[in-house]
Amino acid sequence: MVSEQQKVPLRQRRPSTSAPIVDIQGAVGPAGISRPKHKRTMTGFGPGEIKIVEASIPEAQREAWKRAQTTGFRGTEGFEKEFVRHVETTLGRSMFNCDENAAYSATSLAFRDRLILDWNRTQQRQTYIDSKRVYYLSLEFLMGRALDNAMLNIGLKDTAKVGLADLGFRIEDIIQQEHDAALGNGGLGRLAACFLDSLASLDFPAWGYGLRYRYGIFKQEIIDGYQMEVPDYWLDFNPWEFPRHDVTVDIQFYGQVRKQTDDTGKTVSVWEGGELVEAVAYDVPIPGYDTPTTNNLRLWSSKASGGEFDFQKFNNGDYESSVADQQRAETISAVLYPNDNLERGKELRLKQQYFWVAASLYDIVRRFKKSKRPWSEFPDQVAIQLNDTHPTLAIVELQRILVDIEGLAWDQAWEIVTSTFGYTNHTVLPEALEKWPVGLVQHLLPRHLQIIYDINLFFLQAVEKAFPDDRDMLRRVSIIEESQPKMVRMAFLAIVGSHKVNGVAELHSDLIKTTIFKDFVEIYGPDKFTNVTNGITPRRWLHQANPRLSELISSRLGGNGFLKDLNGLNKLELLADDKEFRKEWSEIKYANKVRLAKHIKDTMGVTVNPASLFDVQVKRIHEYKRQQLNIFGVIHRYLALKAMKPEERKKQLPRVSIFGGKAAPGYWMAKQIIHLINAVGAVVNKDGDIGDLLKVVFLEDYNVSKAEIICPASDISEHISTAGTEASGTSNMKFVLNGGLIIGTCDGANIEITREIGDNNIFLFGNLAEDVEDLRHTHTYGSHTIDPDLDKVFKEIEKGTFGTPHDFSAMIAAVRDHGDYYLVSDDFHSYIETHKLVDEAYRNQDDWVSKCIISVARMGFFSSDRCINEYAESIWNIEPLAMKDC
């Protein structure tokens, strides 16, 4: 325990701080459908209705209900009873055929039953108090396994561990049975999941809204070194979701817009005809840590509005088309990010985005209307956060609802819309700032395109008035890009339709204000643009992923308070030179490396030495994240080792280079990077001269559960994006919080991590963001010399050392012949030299472990709890609603 005399003051944390439309003619579906329908049973009361209904129920009935109410299990015996009850009645099994999969199901159902009680009370409480809610719209929610998280958040994991042992099971084996929810792919989705955890843990009234993907993005298999995509059948059994078949919304596509005059003489637009697809709600409880608050994640699944089966067509012998409507509808929520290299893929992706936001908006509006408040109070009750550009159509949809359905004047509706939405930008990469062809939007959503043109017209009129001498600004900021074909710029629409725009790290927020959104800063002023540096939840990324380290920290800090206030880790700094503490720390790290080594052996058949330095880069495969720089560096190390004499090799530090991540199905270059990593591994891992001095491993199907094994085992992790391209990154935070160090560029949150932990506890290399454009210009219009060490690597690849050279020629040509856009050659020498410093530092284990302890002690700033408090104060204007408020 840290003594009173040794207390250090908490480190002070800085807040992170138009054209006319030609109406499409001719109906292609049922006439008279102008708005979604919403079925709802008598569970959806407003605050006033609850009181009235409660008073109308006779007292005797209320008493009988209360006597029969369910209570959650308590203690080991209570858990065991619930477990056995679910095995025997819910699953229809017995003691004789209850395997580990059935045991997982029964354990999950026992904990789910407990969660439901808090979940119901939380939703009733939030409805009764009728305070402002935040709605988080994200196309991805990378939740990870739910059972372990639920057990830890409720505080009953030890109870379950003992109970399962009594019944003949190991809790670790049971947890392993769960499939990761395939609801996301990368950092965007994991950030959304961390935010949901923090919103619940901090007692904020909040809902998440997403899509219930049947197959996720895909399950990655590595066959002969290549990525192969297969469906991820994660929904075979999912006890954590509740189908709400009574909560459905009909979503309209295609059709045409008709102008008509209403009784008051006002011209109104009626969107009619087209195709209807039904959105069905599935709810997932999100438990907070050490609080009964359990928020909701609502996911939408698509099905045919007219039913699953056309009996008429079947009877006429048209068997395939009898189910065609259902199959077409279900594709909307089948896959995350359908390949949009094809035109049909683009349409499906846009359809997916509108389907999700339209269902969510209708749900939000329905909930608000129950309060009987005037529309002017909508922004006082509702805050909607757009997680990147994917949900931007929500802005247009809310304007359509208010103007076309609720009959508000345009200006009044627009004031409500802009006061409601906040927009989080996650990238400065042009290809990630979504644009949709005007023709596609007009075909799929004719009324929405009209509204977009009107929004743009009024916006450009205001810009022209404010900047009469800068005619070119109108072209630069227009929501409609006058290209061939014309495009709708979704990021610009998101800015114009929101009251706050935030970046996710200080460098990123500065870059968007000085580059891609520079004109908008001039138009709106700097106050509209802010920064909220990303964070992670310590509950999952320390307590759950690294339980032994969490226990060690808890034993020295006097409890788990740091899991709710991560700044409490500060006190660990006093222990950085404590030999006994360092010894325990090292033993935990080694055990975590043994666990990962076993996973590598079991899944890949490759034996790695846990005493080696574990060098990890796991994240989405993309050229800007520069996995190619890493594998080129690995080849350089291999060639250097091969050139040494045996006596010299014995002095070298053994290293395991670990990669993981998925490439988008249509991203050919990213797939080639995966192929090269595996090709290098196939050669290096079998080289008898090298032995344990170098191993190269690509872990297939990287996901949250694998990250929970990998992060605690890392000695050094690589966050090496070209400076100015990574918005933030959150895996860098996860690795440091688990006691690993970083090699990285001055990019994203690496900069703030350096400021917090100290530049002597991180290994930085490479060019700075302010130099990148000049270097690219020089490559294109001046001289471009390839680093000589990198050129040796290229020649080795071209010799066929790692397989057919042609397979990797495009990767080499991107650097040598096509401008080296991501500055692989420019940063290669610095990268290699910095890795030498890593080797040197790792040899002194006492100093290395001290660096790790100090780094963890200074990570308090990077909690997602801090992020949510900043959003709540500066963007959403909402207050926590704890149990004591009721």
C-alpha cells in the first residue's frame, strides 16, 4: 500500500479540448405511402402516462405483482440454482449432456436475467424523470465478448467462478465459448463501444443506435498466405439481444415527390411510391461498472415489409421470386461495409445508411412526442452524435420529418436540427470523407436530395453575403461538388447541419481546422470546432484483459477506485523503483506472453519463445497505417541476421514480430501486404540459421477478444502511420495501459501520449506532419532517392526469396515509381535506427520495467470516462441521472 506520506498530488489534466431538381415521374410501388409506420405495445409510456396507468391499477393487483416480482440471484448458491434452471428448462438439457457451450449459454442467461432487472429500472427511471438523453449513432459497435464484461461490471465474476467450479467447469473455458459480436471492424467501432460503457458507468441517459449485421464484416481466414473472407456466423446463439418484434418501422426507398397545396394554401412535398423495407428493433443491455445504470443499444434488422413469402407467386410456380423481396430486404443488414467497388455495392451501402438513420430518427421522434412538449424543446431533450460521416443523412431525415410530416416552417425546423446534432470527424483522408453521386441519391432518396439542395442553397446564400469578394469559396464549401458526376459531400453536410464539430486528438483537430475544413472555420468561427481526444474504458482494457495486472495495481492502491477514476494510477509512479513490485510486474508480463505464445502455437503451429521481445502491430490493414514499413523492416532485420557470423548472432536480441488485422475485401494493396507478411513468415520461421532470433506471425481474424490476449503480452507496439494521417488511434492507449511501450510517429494521440508519459518512455521516429506535403511534392516534381537499406529489401523480394516477385511488385512500385505517398522510404532509416534503440533499451530489464510502470501511472488522461464528461459538458449539455435522483 502507498503510505500517506508518499501521496503525490494528482497531475493536472488539460481538457482535450444549389440547383433545381427534376422530379422523377411514375410510381414504382404502392401509392399513398408517405411516412414510416411504427407499431408499439403498451410498454412505451411517456412520463405522465406512467403515473396515470399506475394509479388506474387496483391496489390488490399492484401488491400481487410486487410479491411475484423477480429478483436477481445472490451468492454462489443463487447462481448455481439459476444456472441449473436454465440448463434444464431453457436449454432442455441435463447434468449428463451439459457441455461447455451449454454451460456458457446457462451462465449468460443467468447474468442476463440479472441485467434485465437493472435495465428495466434504468429505462423506467429515465422515462419518469424525462431528462435530456444522448443518442449515439454509429455504423459500428465493436463490443467484444459480453459475458465477461457483464460479470465484471456487476461485480459477480468470483461468484460465477466458484459456482461453475462446483458444477464442474472452468470459468476461462466458458468465457472462450462466446463469439465476438460482429458489429464493427476497427477503431471507430471500438471507440463507440468504449463510449457506451462510459455513458452507463457515469450514469448518463443514453442510447446507441446501429445495425444488426447478420455476418459482420467477414471472418478472416488465411489460406496459403492470402486473406480469404467467409461469413461470420456469430448469431447462431446470442443471449444478449432482445428481439422487439412490436417495434418496427417501414422505411421507404425510391418513388417520387409530388408537390401539393394544403388547406392553408401552403405548398407541401409528398414522397410517395417506391419500395418499403421493414426495420425490426433488437435491444442489447449495456451495463455500467459499479452502478445499476444499464443503458440500451438498439440495433435494426431489415426484412421485407410485405412479409417473407409471396404465396401467389409460389402457387404460380415462380418459386425463386416468391422469396425475392425478403432476400433483397435482408441484404441491407447482412454485411458491414458491402464492397462498394461496384455500382450496386454503392447503392446498397447508401441504402444501409438511410435505413439505419431513418429507423433511429423515427424512434427518437416518437419518444419525444410522448412527452407532449413543443418542438422548440426538442434540442433540450435530445442530443444526437454522429460518429463520422456514415449517419449524416440523419440531418436530412430530421429536417424532412419536421417540415414534411410535422408541418414546421423551414427555418424553425433547421434551427432545431442544427441545435440537435454534433459531428465527430475521424479522418483527414480524402477517400474516407464520404461522397455520393447526385444521381444515386436522387434515384434512391428523391425527397432527401431536394432537401440537400435547399440546405446548400440557403447555406451558400449566407456565405455569399458574408464573403462577397471570394466567389471561389462558394465552390470550395458547396455541399454539392460540381464534378463529373456531381457528388454530395457528406462531411460538409455534417458540418453545416451540426452545432459542434470535433476531432479526436489535438493534432487531428488542428489539421481539420487548417486543411480540409479551413473554409468552414472562417465561415462559422473557431468556436464551432473543438477537440475531444479519444480514450478507452479501463474496465475492459485493464480489468478484463489483464486481470492479474489489475489485481496487482489494486493491491497497491488500496482498491479498484482507479477503474472509475483512472487518474488514481498516478500513485504507481512511486513504485517504479521498487524491486519487489518490478519483479511482480515482470512475472505478470511474462505469464501474459506465455498465454499469447500458446495461442500462436495452438492456432498457427508456430513456436515462439516468450523470453523474446514481442513486437506487435495489430490494426486494420491500410497503406497509411504502414504495415508495409513494418514488414520491410522485418526483412531488413532478417537480412542483417543472415549476414552475421554465428558468434555474432548469439549476441542479438531475439524478437517475435506479430501482425494482425483485416483488409477491406476490395482493397487489393492491403491484401498484398497481408500476403507479403505471411510469405516472409513462411521463410523466416523455418530458417535454421535464425532459430528463435526472429519469428514472424500473422494472427488471423483479429478481433476484440484476441486484442485482450495480445495487448497484455506486448513489449513494444507499432503505431507508425504517416504523420498527419491517423486521426487518433486508441490501440496505442490499450498497449500502454497494459504495460507495453510504443514505437511510433508524431501522429494522432501518440503526441498526447508522449506529453503525458514523457518522451523518454516512448520511441518516436520519422518526419513531422508539417513536412509531409513538401516531401510528397518533392517526390512528384523533384528528385526521389530510395533509401539504400530499403532498396536492398526490395532487391531481395525481387530475387524471389519470399515467393513470386510479381505478387509484390505493386507494393514496391508504389514507393519506387509512384511518389511514395506514405513516405515509406523517407522514414525507413529513422525507423531502423529507432528499432536499434528499442533493442538496446530492452536489454536493461530493470529500466525497461520502470519505464512501463511510469507509463501506466501516467495514463489517467486516456480514459473514455474523461471523453464522455467532455462531450457532456461542451457538446451535449446533459447531466448524469443516478439512482439517488429517483
